[in-house]
Amino acid sequence: MEPTYADLTASPARVANAQVDRENARFGGSKMTLDAAGSVDLTFYLDEQIVEGVLRVTALVSKNGGSPGHAPLTVLVNGEPVASRLTIPGGGDLPQDLDFAVPGGWLRTDGPNVVTVRSGTDARTMLWLYRISVDSIDERDRSVRAMLAAADRRSVLRYTTRKRVHSTQGPQQQWETAERLLVYVDRGEKAPIAQLSWRDADGAEAAISFQSALGDFHGYHRSADGLLSEYRGDLEQRLAYPEGTEEATVHRFRTEEHWGERWHNSGELRLMVEDGDAPVERITWRDQRENSGSVAFEEDRTGFLGYYQRVGEGPIGYRGRAVNEV
């Protein structure tokens, strides 16, 4: 079965082997927003019969002030319900990946198949829809991997940011506009970033976690003089390298990995974190496939030393030399 998905975090939606139609729904920043009785249809074709399908819907119900929202979720496959008036878990804080089994007998090879995701007619808040994918049970997550790889091609991220000084006494501080943040981390794993932390040469540091569609982030920032602040950002642009890096410094390294008691040649690593402060001296990251790494630059930034860990494997040594220095 071909990778089949709709990534609704972009407008127009990024699709593979699929077409998207909608009713009472609109693109809203980094997601599709469904009003009461709103629906999104994913139409796709099969080139072979499959025993069972795996349907993944990534969605979230917006809150009603400080309380959980109400937008019952119904999911149909060719008119057959796989979920009826489901309450999405999570309380409205983070998008949830919802997996459903689809009997192979429900799917057609002689015509179109339609997945319908619908919000209840009695919805009082918004249903936010991020992604829909369909796979054969024999190739589970194939579409998810393909979707992540396609999204990773636009991995130069520009955020508008704001900070709020942390205080345990007195009234809560107001949010203040901060320097824009540029982020680019690429070592060829074809997975969007999930978490990032860094330290600048002047001692300032930050750690942030990204919403899965990369539309925003939340974390903390500590200035060089020790002032601690909440730190938030909203995606302004998402570009394919080298777009967006024309006036920035992208560190490019030829790398080696240490395992089996010796160093082995590895691929190129590209890193950029610019937040308006001093040059970065240390970067730690994790991607959406759960691969993670951390590197500290040499003083002149012509090399680095660190570690890397692929999902399901142990950590290994990691080092690099700047491309223009080798």
C-alpha cells in the first residue's frame, strides 16, 4: 500500500495518495479547525486488498476557558463508524494520536475509499485536526514516516517569541516581546525536531519543547545575568534549507561516530540556533522519532564533541570538523 496521508498543518494540505475535502472547516495557523458539525474527508485509493488497515487521526479539542472543551469526534470509513462521539483524551493541552483498526473488508480496490472525520453537531468548542494517515497493518507507520520525511524538508524554522519574567512573589509579570528565534537542526534522520536546548557563549541558556506540528513552542530562558523567564514562540515561517539562512550562521560539520572501539565516518550535521544573544556554544536536541543528540563546540567553532542516540539503541560518541576546515 502506498503511503497515504493528509498533513493539515500546512495550507494547502500536504497529501500523498489522497484528496482532502472539507465542510464547516477552515485552516487555522497550524491545523484545520472544525466548527460544530464540521467535517474533513480524506479520499484515497488502494492498489491491492489488505487484511487490515491502521487509521491514525491526530486531533485536539480546544478548551473552554480553563475547562475541557466539548467537540465529540466521529470517524467513518466508507460510511462505517470506527469511532462515534469519542471524547479525545488529553484535556485540550496537546494533540493526541488516535489509532483505529479498519477491517480489510470495509476497503475497496475498485473505487475510492473515504475517511470522514466529523465534529458533533452539539460541539461547544473547536475540533482541531492536524493529520490523517492510513496504512496496512503489515506496514504500520509507513505513512507517518513518509509524512515526517516530507515535513522535514522544511526544517528551517523562524519564530516570533515572548518572555515573562518568573516570579514567586507579587503579581504575575506581563508577557514581553523578545528577539525572533531561528532554528535549524539536520543530520539526515528526516524527522522534525521535538525538543531543543542550548547555551550561548555569554552564559545565557534556554530549553524548549515544540508542538508536534511545530506551530509553537514553550519553555524557559535564563539570561546571562541569571534572570529566569517563561519562553514561548509562534511559528512565523517554515522554509527549506538554505532559504531563511541567508543572514544567519549555519554550522556545517563532517562527522564521525564512535562504536566498536573505533571512529566511523558519518553524515553531515547542520546546526543553527540564533536568538539575538551571543553565539551558541552547546546544543542538545531530540526529534519526533525519539533520536537525540548533544554537542559542545570548540571555542573557535571549527569542531565539536558530543553523543548521539538513535531510538532503540544505546548512546554513541559523536564528533565533527567544520566543512570548510577539513
